[in-house]
Amino acid sequence: MESYTIGQAAQLLGVSVDTARRWADADRFPTHRDGNRRMVAGPDLAAFCVAAAREGAEGEDVPRTSARNAFPGIVTAITLGDVAAQVEIQAGPHRVVSLLTREAVEELGLEVGMRATARVKSTSVHIDRH
């Protein structure tokens, strides 16, 4: 399972490191220690990203744009069928859903809580694994 530092979590959430620390201190998402570093488990961060996007960032100034149609974020859900798959990425306040083949998801090794970038071109959404 992938884990993130508070700084990486802040970047994925589109907020400052101080804001991410305040949210962690307020138990909005759980953290654990890896030596001196404070870490967030990928699935916990994914769940918080979805919740934060739904409720807004409670007064925080969250970016509302993407550069060059790239949406870096965190995988929040994967639905696998026999042939097709659906991948959901929470990129700041944006929820991006991509329909692709099951084989592509397996080849990328995508899992909930993993960083990924959705790239949108016309009506196609491509997923890059980090």
C-alpha cells in the first residue's frame, strides 16, 4: 500500500502543507509515523480527497484549474469488469472518471490510494501512473 508524506498529501489536495497538517491534527484523516516523517496511507488520503471535494475545502482557497488538461491526483475507485474498467481520480476539486480496458488497469498496476494523472484530450481520458 502506498503512503504519502504530509507535503505530498498537501500537493494532491491542492492546499498548503500547514493546512494539511491542521487537517491531520484535527483528525480529518489518520496519519502514522515512519521514523521522523508523518505519513498518510493511500486509501485514507483517497477517501479524504473525495470527502473534501464534496464538502468544499471549508474556506480554503482550492485551485479550480488544470494546466494543459492534466489532472494529477489520487485514485479513489476502480471498478473492474470482465473486459472493461472504470477508474476514478480525485484531482483537487475535480473528479475524473476514465473508462478503459481491464488489461490497461492491470498493466499499470493501478490501486486505490495511488498517485496518477488523468490527461484529457477531447472526449478521451488517459491515465498515467506515477
